[in-house]
Amino acid sequence: MPRPDLLNPLFRSLKSMKGVGPQLGALFAKFFGAPDGQDAVVLDVLFHMPSGVIDRRAQNGIAFAPVGSIATLKLHIDEHIVPPRGNNRAPLRVKAHDETGDITLVFFGAKGGWVERALPVGETRYVSGEIGFFGHDKQMTHPDYIVPPEKLDTLPMVEPVYPLTQGLSSKVLRRVIAAALETLPIVPEWIGRDRRALMGWPGFAEALRHIHAPARPSEGDIVSPSRLRLAYDEYLAGQLALAIVRATMVQSKGIERHFTGIVVHRIEEALPFALTDGQRQAFADIKADIASPRRMSRLLQGDVGSGKTVVALLAMATMAESGAQSALMAPTELLAAQHYRTMQPLCEKAGLTCVLMTGKMPAAERCKALEGLKNGTIQIAVGTHALFQSGVAFDNLGLTVVDEQHRFGVHQRLALSDKGNRTELLVMTATPIPRTLVLTHFGDMDVSVLREKPAGRQPIDTAILSSSEYDRVISRLAARLDEGAQAYWVCPLVEESETLDVVSAEDRYAALKAVFGDKVALVHGRMSAAQKQEVMEEFQAGDTQILVATTVIEVGVDVPNATIMIIEHAERFGLAQLHQLRGRVGRGSARSACLLLYNEPLSDTARARLDTIKSTEDGFLIAEKDLELRGQGDLLGTRQSGMPGYRIAVPDVHRHLLEFAHEDARALLERNPGLTGPEGEAIRTLLYLFRKDLAIPLIKAG
């Protein structure tokens, strides 16, 4: 379905608007994040929300205008005091008065006579700006507005304040927004009458006008009915898109698979530990999905070290029993190799054939693997996204497992599962995700959660220490290494920075090598995959005892003998990162320790992060705190991954609306799955407005 014609004015390039030339158009495109080579459109400025409101309604006179407040004054202009010629630093001062007192208007760098023209001596002018104080006199430096009495209605008494970028002034932005408001069409209403009446919300166009041209400060507030309505609209569009994707997965029927449980039993027998209750429940959920006639689309959430890989392997074994193949995709070759090492011995004991597909495989080995996947003799393939390139063909791909799911958007999920014939989809993340974000990003999926750690895992002792205690840390580390321990030492940067006072991984490697010699190794993201692999294998084999690293080791690295994690400049890491890094230790039966080294001074937020990590190992509590401290945009890297960051909704303030939007989207699609009639037309309009129209073709498919 093409975009409704009534929306065309909102999708016009901003360059088509009066006063927006190529230079300003390019600035807007960059500011609003338009795709490369594309212009920002009218809708972009309308969805650019104010960060606050200036109230200029106070007109009480000079004597009653408090210093620091914004006031609008009706002034009689008395005198211009021009700075002496040659003194470029001195301001031009304009003396003025009203019936309550005197004030000086101050202008620095005023050239060209514009001040004299704007404020002619003997005339009356309205001026608006912040009241200041100099010596014993009130003054106003560079008033925001100067208008003659007959043009008082052009002075905005309630004025939104917007986030800006270099080169973009607030006056220019407001002028463009005002012109954009005039193009607003009347759109069909997509919110149910009951919901709107209950919440007291205005219509869509009316809400935008209230926010950008408020008559009262409360109209533009972040919790005003207008802002709440638009935040709900944005959530509803996202939830509808996810629900449509989900309906597409469910309605495109899966295969009712049958299995014996024999191979799964062999894997359980081969495991060196008993499954946790959480693992058993998650596997039961997956098994029920595989057995049902609808396609599985499930998110497996597990805290660090909760045993997701084993659950995935059991799912793949079940698939093998039904005669189908499985593919596990990891975001990096390092993580793919880690999964393969965990799974291969268990597969061998269970009689399953498993292959690791990487970019550096010898040609003959790759050809053999490709042939095995094509003829079905290989049941499980592990690799990166290269597994899903056109050259790789499966005989009967039944299950796709995607690790570290938050790096892949909704449409990538669909593309991955289309490699086979009605393929089941299981995605895993080691980032515990608060319910708000589960709904936001994974509303199209069923969710299983692993909260327990496998039996035998030891708690991790976490301490916070100033970097001034470095010598003490080295002394204690030396004693532990003599006992045979292994340690990670993590730094935020690879090499020295001219702008940041931070110890780099390369500098710390050199310093530790001077003390510990060949016991120290270095790994970072700029090394080739082969180099990283070699360093990691030496560390895993115990050939080195200290691994200096950047966050390249954040996810998936598994060395049970490593019991010490030292994070330098811990104040520079996010909570989720700190939690993931700490999770690299405590993976064996020995007690482990995590040391957070920080540099003074610590900000309140940094202190709160470090205290949170010290006080709990519960990844879900940590994720909630992270959401509170950072906001959802950063938490999953949404800007980089093509997942939804919000332009209108502010999750900390509006998260209660997400639950409503989730329920309403589901109810709407149950009632009208084909989105037909006037209601369907309104919903399609909403999806176009919030750029979720990629979901629209799926409606027909459903």
C-alpha cells in the first residue's frame, strides 16, 4: 500500500520550505539523522520535541521583575551610550524606564546601527529577556525580543526551547517549525474512543500545535496530555509493527515436528553438571514451540553464566531428532569459536555432527563443510552472519539460533529465519533486559528467562579501590599468580589518547610486562581475528596468566581458571559493561574476585554505578538501575543497531504508556488482523508517520 496522499506535505524535503537553502537543509539532514544522501523532511521538525518552555507572560514592571527571571517590559527609550571609538570590547548601552523604575539594555559587538533602529530614543518598545544586575542597577543583556507596541502579538509569550546543534539558531528552528505546523493535515484517528476519553487526550495535529505553539507553559510540558498522547502514538506504532511481525511468524505455519528424546538424553548424560530449574523450564518452552504447528519466535534471556548455550544445544539436539538441521549465529568469530568449543565434545558424545564455519577456514575444509550442510550429514553449524550468505545452503534448516540478539533488528530476524523452510527462531542475550525494553524491542517474541547460575558457581567478591592503590594491587596480584591464578586486566582504550587522561591497554601491558614478563598477554579490537584467537587460546591453555584487554572480552569468553578481574578506570564503563566484564570470572569452582579501580574525582552517577555493581550480582536488578541512570537509548545500543530509539517518548517518564500500547496493539490486531476498513486506514497512517511502514507489506502476507 503506498503512503496516503494526505501525508505527502509531511514527507516533503525541508529544502522545499521558504528560507531553507542547501546549507541549512544539509544541517537539518545531519541533525535529524537522515539516511545518507537523503534530506530531512517536514515531519522531522514536527517530531523534534522541546526540552523546556520559557514563560514571557510576566509584565509586572522593572521594579517587580526578580533578577534571574524572564520578564517582558514595556519601556520608554531614553538614551544610547555608544562606546568610545576603538574600544571594541565595551558594550553599547541603552537607558530606558517604565513607571516603576529604570533599566539598562546591554549589547556587545553591536554594529551596523541595528540597535539604534530597533530602539529609537523617545519611542516605546516591548522587550523580553532575562533580568540581570550590574552594580546597583537592573539590566538586560541582549534581549531575546524587541517589538513595537503594534506588533506585540508577534512576541511569543510562551516559548518552547529546543535542543540545537552548531550552526542552528533557536529563531531559525522556531520559524521552520511554525511553517511546518501550517502544513499539518487532518489525519484519521487511530486511538480508540474509550482510550482517548479515559486519558483526556487531544487529536494528533492538535497535540503537535499545543507542544510547539503553547498558550500556557503546561501545554508543552513533558507530562502534558498532548505530549503523553504523542508518546503513546510512538509506542503504539512500534508495538503494532512488532505484533505484525509476530503475526507473520505465527501465521506462516511451522512444521509439527516429532522427536524421541534419545539424543537430548545423551547430552544430559554427558553434561558435567545438572541442569538448573530455569534451564529445564526454558527447554520445555522451546520443546513445546518446536512440537507445535506454529513457528517458534522465542527470546532466551539469561544473566551472565546462566547456561544459555546448553539450552540452545538441547534445542538443536531436539531438532536433529526430528531430522532437521540447526545453525547458531554469533556476532564475532571469537564468540562463535567459544560456542563451538562448549558444544563440540557434547555433540560427539551424543552422535551429532557439528561444524564451525569461519572466514579463515582452509578452502578444502570449507568445501567439505558446505557439502555436509547441503546433503544433511552435518546437523549443526556454528558461525557468524557469514552462515546466512548466499553460498551456504542447508538440506533442511529447522532452527536458527542467534546469540547477542540486541545487535540484530526485527527485519534481520525475519531474514535469518527465511534461510530454511519455515524455520524456528531462537534468540539469546546475555544482557538482562528490563520489561520495558523487552516490550520495546522484542514485543514480537515469546520470552524465557534464566535467572539461576549452574550449581557449583561461586559468588564473586567485588571491591572498589582508588587507582592510587596501584602498588598494593600489584603486590596482591603477584601473590595470587604464584598460587597459579589467572587474571584479566581491562582498560577502556587501546592506545594512549591526547584528549583523555586514561591509561591505555598498551601502556598497562608494557607496565605489567616489566613486572611479570612473559606471563602477560594483550588482546584488543584492532588485532586481526587470527591474532585475537591465538592470544585467547594461549590464555585458555594457561601459557599466560594475565590478559590485558579492552572490552573485546566483554561477552562470551570462558576461561574457568581465570578468577581475578581488574577493571581500570571503572568509572568510564556503563553498568551493563561492568556486569558483563565481571561475568568473565566466577565460571569455575574456585572463589573469584573483581576489583574496580577508579580515578578521582567521581561523579554522582559514576559512584552510583560502582556501588550498584558492588552490592549485587543480579543482572536484572543491574539492568533496571542502568535504565534509570542511562535511559533506554544507550542500554541496547539502539542507535547503532537499527532498533527503535525514541524521538517523542521518554522511557523514564512515559514507560507506563508502553504497557497500554502493548495491550492495545495486540487487541487491535486480534480484532482486525488484516487492518481493513477505516480503522485499518488509520493504523496504516500511524505506521507511516512513525516510519514503521516496513511492517505494512507483512499484513497482506499474514
